Amino acid sequence: VVRPLLKKPSLDPADLNNFRPVSNLPFVGKVVERVVALQLRRSLDEADYLDPFQSGFRPGYSTETALVALMDDLWWARDRGYSSVLVLLDLSAAFDTIDHGILLWRLREVGVGGTVLRWFSSYLSGRSQSVLVGGQKSTARPLDCGV
């Protein structure tokens, strides 16, 4: 069940963009998700699968480390007389659009299999969500995208 929460009390509640979705997962589910995420991250790190320039969602990396690397590259190019072009993409809500079938396929491609892949498949399949506003709950809808 998703409950829309106003981002700030000062925002206009008539504008739906001023809300963020809040979903209260059971405590056990949150613990399991964290353990699985930690193990998957370790496996990907050990297999040296992650791009060394990926800063998002990695311990020890941040937007600041990404910015330092970017500035270093730009200064390096400038010092050698090269031109640089920077293209920025806004991937807001990107995690909401991840197709579960494609995610499972990619996990297989990077070597995740057996019990772990079956766990992901079980966890992602048959999911649904509904919205609760003012005590009224919507009809549950299938959830095929989003992590």
C-alpha cells in the first residue's frame, strides 16, 4: 500500500508533484532487502563488474567523488588543448521504470544464478500495489516495474 506524503507542509496539496510515495514494508522485508543488496554489491565488486566510474549507490563514492573525477578529466583535456563536451541527463524516477523481466535477464548475464536468481524472481513476481488516500484504498494493480 502506497500513501502519498506531502514533501513539505508549505507546498500546495492540489499539485500531485508535491507528493512522494511512501510504502511501509514489513521490518523483516527491509532486513532481507538490505542483506541481499549487500551480498549482491559484494559479488559485483569481487567480480570487478561495476564500472570504476560508477559513483551512485556504492560505499565510498558520492556525487562529490564523481564531480572531482569529472573536473579532473576536464582540466586534463584543457591542459592539452582539447575541447570537451558535457552532456547531462536527468534520470529522475529511473528506478521506478526498471522492468522486472529485464532486471532478471541482466542478473543472469552478470552471473547471478541458482538460488539467488530464484529468490529475485520470486521476490519480483506477482507483486501489486494500491494507493491509500483519506482512508480510501484503490484497487490493487500489478507491479511489473520498479525496484
